[in-house]
Amino acid sequence: MVQNLTEKISDQVIVADLLLAAKNGVRTYAYAITEAHSPAVRSVLKRHLDDAISFHQQVADYMTNKGMYYPHDLEKQIQTDLANAQSVSGAAFNT
């Protein structure tokens, strides 16, 4: 059942999930920096935050170049997101 579901999920859905995870990573590091008391810990977290931002940019650029992400066209992005959601829900219920 799981194999059938993963075969039906497109690369676009997978990479969109990766982008959301990258955004969450950036948010988590930023939050951790505000909570850290030690300058040494904040320094390490800032380096990780920079890496997380870089990774997010790489994923966003990949998606934009492949026509999967439209950060400057809200209407087109909404339509893409709806299509991805329908794809995932359809794959989940048609296995």
C-alpha cells in the first residue's frame, strides 16, 4: 500500500514538502537563537541558520527553475498548491 502511494506522488509534491521542511528549519533555528543565553551557543546556531537559509534558497531555486514554484505569482502558486493537495489526497484514497 505504501509503495503504491509513493509511486503516485509526484516529484513536485515531494520537493514542495522539502521546501516546507526547509522553511520550518529556518524558523526553528531563528527561534532557538532568541532563546539561547550563551554567546557560544548563539554563534553555533547562527551558523546553522545560515546553512538552513542557504538550503531553503537552493530548494526554492530548483522549484522555480523547474516551474514548480511561483513566489512572484500568488494566483499561479495557489493553483499549483491546490493541484498538489488534490494529487496527494487522490493518491491516498485511490490506493
